[in-house]
Amino acid sequence: MFSRTLALAFGFLFAAALYAQPAWKPLDEALKAAQASNRLVLLDLHGTGRSDKNGGKWIAAAEANPSVARAMGEMVLSAAMQTPQIDAFPDLKQFRGKDRHLLLLDPLGGVILELENGFGDLSKFAVELNAMRQEAPAFLRAAELRRDGKESQSTVMWAGGLLDAGNVADATQIFRKASVMAKLENDHEAFQGAQLGAAAILLRSARNGKQFSVAMNVLEDLVAHPVTPEIAASAWMLIGQVLRAERESGKAIDAYQHAFAMATKPSSLADAARRFLDELGSEPESEVRADVAAGNVHLLYPHRGVTVGNVDFGVATSADTARVELFLDDARVAELTRRPFRAKVALGSTPHVHTVRAVAWDAAERRLGEETVTLNDRAVALGVNIVAPLGDRVASRTTVEVTPRVPEGRRLAGVDLYWNETKLATLTEAPYRYDLTLPSPSAPGFIHAVAHDDSGATAEDAKLLNAAGGSEQVGVDAVQVYAIVQEQGRYVDGLTSSDFLVKEDGRVVTAQVQSGSVDPISIGLALDTSGSMRAAMIDVIDYANEFVKGSLGAADQTFVVAFDEQPRLLQPLTSDRARVSSSIDDMRAGGGTAIFDAILYSLQQFRGVPGKRALVVFTDCYNNAGSATPAGVLQYSREIGVPLYVVQLFTGSGLGSDERTLRKIAEATGGAFFRFTRKVDLPRIFAQIRDDTRGEYLLTYVSPGDQSSRELRKISVEVPGRKVTVRATSGYYPR
């Protein structure tokens, strides 16, 4: 009796200590706050014994973990004892006893889930809690339905939220419960909702053809006899996903068209159907018909993160159209005279900016209209191009014209124009032109343009004039070479331009050192979130956050790309660590893997970004989707001049099928490949990436090449007279 009394007293004292922390409220206060703010409640429910070995230490640890703290910050926090007052909440009675429980509640006190990892691995807990946080709207809606007496519909909504959060086991049980409840209540909508959820789970985990057939039969029955349009739309969406996975693109488009037609608009379901149609090169039929009826020509093509390779373009136009011309960058590439007007256009293996234009004509050769689309124009940073003079021979005078490219939300401060190293002018208004007089007739040299915006960012372009060796010059940007110099494993600092010997195709060039060891760095993170990474997602999130936390300085910048079948920019380039970590915490695993598309897409984010840069890819090295090729990735990485680092994670599936290819690409760009990393290896790996990038020498020169071809130009970088190791990109392709 004494020990029980003492235990209860200890529990009350401990709970009182928790209440002393402003964030943690008694349960009744927490529920009032949750109802007022429409938030979920995280409840630390104490048992009547002292079985918890960690005491209150987990709270301090959780609040110190940025990922956990971020998720908890969007919830109402509560600490309570298992006292008689708890009996007022029926859902909590099942937790009576000596054990301690960490529960997620809705604002009405209903238990959504007992969080398994709350008192254990904080990394797993962070993933679990963030997944539940993202599904808060579903759980809040479930609480509203329960309050309105719609128990079976509430249960379906609850199970759906758990499934979308990745909790398949609990969702399976609750969908079964919902199905039984719906039958008893004669609620046909809830019953079909439970069937839909069960089919989705079966499709995800089907181990044989029979299970797959059962799920598809359920979905086909639902689209044939839906109780509501939303049920039909959801079933069509699942059918579309299956057909897409089986590479039945035409049938998948039909399914998504049905889904969009049935879905409420606006809604997340309609948005998802539209997105999948875009990715497959289609659009909602109702919108295309309306556009054509208005007299417009409409181009249909796959909207992807990167648009490369042979791409199928369709043209929707009026009934009186007799032929359609397709132009790529103003060159006619196809003439179409039969419906449907479709053609494949070869865009090359690298994501250069292209324009595609469709022009429609009737039988009397009257022009009916046209549409132009721009592809791969992902200017996330400042850029500048010298557009005149067009040729590379100038006798005495010429007009120099530049075109700056300024990101949205930024303002151009000016463009500095140079002849060799002599500054000529600062151009601040359009048209950006300058009348150049050469110091002597046909004087050789180069024009150099440096653009500045109001954020302090810079971008450069250069053009060589009157070079010896004929007039077959290729106009290229100033070539940038990143070189890492080490002596007995230590980075060599303080080298100047005269210390380096740089050659292009065997010819010595004059290269200038443009950066120092204290300059800020820009690092992109490309994170594999495909289905094969599901078992390793905790590691991906943990590793990426660890890199951001421990490897970047205050002035350094980062962006985050997540990829499965498509790459997505989760966080544009920023120095705000909290925003970067928040985007990482929101990731989930699922779908195929398009590694090479993702690398191209990530490299695009560096366009116009000056200074020291690197791309870090976390993946298991399995590629099974996308249109990009390894050769295209290598070529584009050389064009952009960004070292690639691949951190391979073990997912239990054996050797990554593209491991060797990714290793070759990484090493050819001056980066590195790290195989099957463990957590204990991270400090060393991350330190190398950070130190490599920070220790890079950025060398720039103007190419002396006199060939008109776009073939690879080989680069070698040496530091003569010193026993050092130099790692640098091995070549580039002129743009």
C-alpha cells in the first residue's frame, strides 16, 4: 500500500513538473486549446506505476531534436496522469494500467494512434510524427464526422489518414472495422470508402496475381456502381496508377480523364488527376475542348522535371485544320497532315532551353493560329548572355549587346562590360548595348559581361574575338573549372593563378583563380524517395538533416530535391536551415526511381549560381524510370561544372543496378562515390564533401578552341613543382 501511494505521489509530482513547462498542458486545457485552434493533441499519458525508466528525459530530448520539435510545434502538447478524470474520455480507458503511453488525439479526445517510437529512437519518432502531422486535415475531418454522428464515415476517414501516413498495418484493421460498421449502419458511402481503402492496401502489398485481381475487381465494381462521384473518382485514380505502373499510358490517361471528370473542383483529387495527365502528355478533355472552341491551338506534351530525349507532342486544334507545322527553336521539324496531329521531337540528351511552336493551317492555306511553349527554362538564378556581335571577327567597331536573365522577385543592379581586363561600362537599362572600338584593327581579345542583382548574386558570359586560327570560333561562356588540391591528404590553400597549369585539349590556357577558402558554398541535396527506399527513409531524412546541421556555414546555401518517378523541388536555394530541414522532414517514400532525371533536374537549379557548388545525391542506386541517360547526365554535369557526390544507402535489396555508372559519373565530375554508408561513417563523408567544396579553387578562362563542333573538350589541371593531388572535372561540352 505504501509503495503504491509513493508511486502515485511520484507520478503527480512528475506530472506537475511537466505542467510547469508552458508548452505542456493538462488534458482538459489541451483539448480546449485544440478545439479552438483546430489542431491535434500529443498526449503523454502516465501510468500508475514507475515502469518508465526514462522519466521526463525524453521530453528534453524530443524538444532538442529539430525534426520532432517542428512537428510538435503544430500540435497542442499535453501531459496527464491516469486519474479518474481520464474516464471522461472513453477512448482512453483502454490505456489504464502501469504503463506510460504517448498518444495522438483529435480535438474531441479520440485516440488516433499510439506512437510506437515516442520513448525510443528519436529519428523514427520524427518520421512517424511528421507523417501524422501531414495528415492532420484527414484526422480533423474524421473528428467532425464522429461529432455529427457519422461513425462509419469517420472511421473510413481515420483509416485513410493512417494509410496516407504510411501506417498500413493499423489502416488495414480500421478499414475492416469501418466495413463492418457501415454494414450495420446501412451506410453505403462508408462501405464503398472502406472497400476503396482495402483495395488500395491490397494493391500496395499484393504478392501474387490473385490478390491483384481481387483488388482490381473491387475497383472496377466501384467505378461501375459508385454511391458518390468522389468514390468513382478515387477508384479511377487507383486504376490509373496501376495502368501507369504497367506502362499502359493510353489506358492510364483514360482512367485519369474519368477521375478528373468525376472529382469535385477545386479539390486535391482533381489537382492530382490533372498532374498525372500533365506528366503523361495529356490534359483534362473538357479544358482542351474549351480552349480549341475559343479558336486556340493547343500543344500537348509530357510535363516533366526535365524534358529530354524523343518527346511526343500532340496538337489540339479546330476541325477545319488541314495541316500543322512543328518548329523546334525556329527550325521546322515536322509537317502533320493527318489527325491526330502528333509527332516525336528529338530534344537531345541534356536539358537545354528549347522552344516548340505549332502552327495550324486550313485547306486554303489560311493561318488559323499557333502556340509556343518553352521547355527546361528553369532560371532559378541570375544569368547573362552576350547576343551581339554574332560573329567572332571585328575589324574596328561593333555594338555589344547582352541579355540579362533575372529571377522572379529580384532586380537587376547592372551589367559590367569588359574588354579583356579593362572595364568599359556598367549597363543599367534596356537595351543593354555598348559601342565598342577596338584598341587596334582586328585586335584579339574577349568581351566579358558580369551581371549583378540586388541580392549580390553575379553571373558571367564571355566571347572571344579575332582569335588566331581562322574564323571557325565557337562562342562559349567563360569556362569554369573547379579544382581540389591536396598534399598528403590535406587541402592546399593560398594558391594563386600563376601556380596552376591548365590545358584545354592539350593547349595551355590562361586561367584566373576566382575564389578563396572563405567564400560561401552552394550545395544541392537530391534525395531518393522512391518505393525501394521505403525501408531506408528514416536514414535518408536523418542523414540529410545531419548534413545540413553539421556541414554548412551561416552564409552557405542549400536546395532540396526529392525524387521518385519525377523530381520535385522541395526547397529552392536558401541559407535558412529551418526551411531546409522542414522540407526534408516532409518527405515520404513511394513510386519508381528516376535517378538520372533527378540529377539533371538538380543540376538545372545551379544555372546562374556563382561560386563553389556541389550536388549530393542520397540513393540506393536503382534506376527504373525517367527519360534521361547516363551520357546526358555526364555531359550536362560537365557543362554546368558541378561536382557530383553520390551517397549510396543500403536498402536490403542487394547491389544497386546503376552503382557502377553513378560512380563513373561522380568521379568524372571531380566528385566522389560513397558505397553503403553507415551512420558512423557520416562525419567523415560529410566532412569530405564540405571540405572538398570549400577547398575548391574556381578557375576561369576563355576557351581557345577553334572548332565549330559541340564535342567534348578535355581539361587538365596541374600544380607544377609541387607533389600534390589535383581533382578536377575532366572536360566540358561547349554550349
